[in-house]
Amino acid sequence: MTERVIINLDADGNATVALNRPEVHNAFDPAMVQQLTAALKKLEKNPQVRAVVLTAVGKNFSAGADIGHMRASAKFSRAQNEAAAREMAGMFQTLYALKKPTIAAVRGAVRGGGTGLVAACDIAIGTRETNFRLTEVRLGILPAMISPYVVGAIGARQAHRYFLSGEEIDAAEAWRIGLLHEICEDTDLGARVGAMLGDLYLGGPAAIVAAKQAIRDVRDKAVTPAIVNATAKNIAKVRATKEAQEGLSAFLEKRQPAWTVPASKKRK
């Protein structure tokens, strides 16, 4: 079987995960779903990994779910359809909940479920030629599995428009509504991702994981006494960790904390 997902991990803990079905614009079939989910879980367990960059081989990021497979699924039993859907939904959830910072590096066309992958990443950087479409309704289906991530990124009001219309979202509009954090020239994409990785590595690795979880804990919730109390307990717990003490000491001593030294230099 062709490798539908290519993984590269460098000496500094930068992991790049590339979708690899360029002949079909990186549409994901069951094999790609399984490979991407397995790759993400493997990287999450690897303590050497500092961050994960999701990208794609070829000129387009992803056409979303494979149309041929979706058409064939009409002959599946309901149980088979639900099992396949749960597997794909699990891929998005694995990416969203990953205990590493994630960056989507996006070029070209992004359709349907591909938009879900971008929205499930913590940070999304795209080129000026990047464009999105949530075309499910034009196929008589709906963007169900990606909805938690896309609505979380762009908000319900924008989702009402783009889920229903299926119209194209160019890079400028994607930035305006929050689907992309940054737009750059195609030739600058690698450099911009590298700069973002540099910013991420200034933060404590455990603190970044905790910050990701803190967002989920308070997202779309009213500021109740229970929430206020939970946030106080959270910071009190984190302040006592070795990582926090190292960070606070480094600040007071006007030096860089230990985690900012690249792994490749530590080995020398």
C-alpha cells in the first residue's frame, strides 16, 4: 500500500506530517484516515516531538473525503456507514486534542473535510492562493464531522453562510473569519512556519499542553463561580511544577529557560 501519510522528524523535535495522495488532491480514503490517525497518536507519545506541522504533497492541501468511497458507501449497511464515519471523526478529534502544538501549512485548494483538518489545528498559515469550500450541501450531504472544529474556528454566524452556500472562501476571507491566522507568499510559507515554531518553543512544553486544555475548559461557557474556581485551582497547580519554577527563575535571572535550547544542541 502506498504511504498515504509521510512523517519526518528532525533533530530538534519538529515533526512534519504530509498528506500523500496528490493524484487525487489528497482526498482521504479509509487508508489515509487510519494512517493519519496512527501517525498523530505515535507522535503524541514521542517525548522528542515539540510540535507537529500538517501539510500536503502536491499543489493542493486536500479535497476532503474521497468522493468515490463516499459514493460506494451508499451500498454499506447502516452499521458499516456509522463505523466508517466514527473512524473519520476520530481522526479529526485526534488532531484537535493532540498534546502537542499543531500548525497547518496550507497551499492551494482545501475542500470539505480538508477544511476540518485546518480548523482542528491550533494555528493555520496559508498562502495567498489558498482557497476553501465547504461543498457538502452541493453533494446532498452535510459537514457533520468537521462542524465542531470549523464552527469553533469561524463562529456560528459565518458557518451559517458557508455551510449553506458552499461558495468559495479565498485566503483573505479565510483570514478575516478566523480560518487562517496568517497569509503569506507561497515562497515564504516554510519561513513563516519556522518562525511560528520558534515562537512556540519559547513556551514551556507542559504549559502549552495545559494552555490548550484551558481553552477547551472555558470555551463557550459562562463565567460562573465554578469556572472561576477551576481556573484558580489550575494556575495554583501549574505554578508548583518544575517547569513553572524554571520559567519564573529564568525570568528573574534574566536568562533563557532550559527548554529553549534546541535538542540538537543539547546532544553536542
